[in-house]
Amino acid sequence: MALGGTNHMVGRDAIVHCLTVDFPRMFVADVALDFRWFYAEQRCGRGGGDHAATLTNAHAYRNDYCFVFALRGGLIHRVREYMDTANGHRMVFDGA
């Protein structure tokens, strides 16, 4: 992860921290996540779609994502995210 974290979040505190502290450090405006598909079972779910935003460096960000959710007691316990890392690196670090 560009912010020095891992590719997954485990537990409520880690998920909330990522969404409320880390995420806004990178994506500052026009944030949109358009889920195009979602599949859920008893203990896991998967979803994917387009993520667009304005980065802190004022460049536009747009990338495809896939999220895998592990459920525990009917709540999301773990989130793993997968994305086009070469594309993300280009937009974050090269501004392309």
C-alpha cells in the first residue's frame, strides 16, 4: 500500500482507521467507488468496480479494484484489496 500499510485490514479498528485516517490522506476530493459486481456467501463476500478520486498531488486517480471480505458474526472482519498496481503507481508517483 502506498501509505505504508498492508494489502489487508483485520478487525474493526484497522478497517475504520483505513477508511477514516489513511484513505483521506491519499484521496482528497471527488471520491467515487462504483461497484459493478458483488457476490456474497455465508462467511465471505467479493466485490469489484471502479475507484476514482483526486489525489493529494491534484492528479486524477482511476483504477479497477477487487475487494474480498471475510465475515464473522454477520459483520465484516477482514478486507483484502486488489488493484492494478502498475496503474496505481503511475498515477500516484508519476502523475500520469
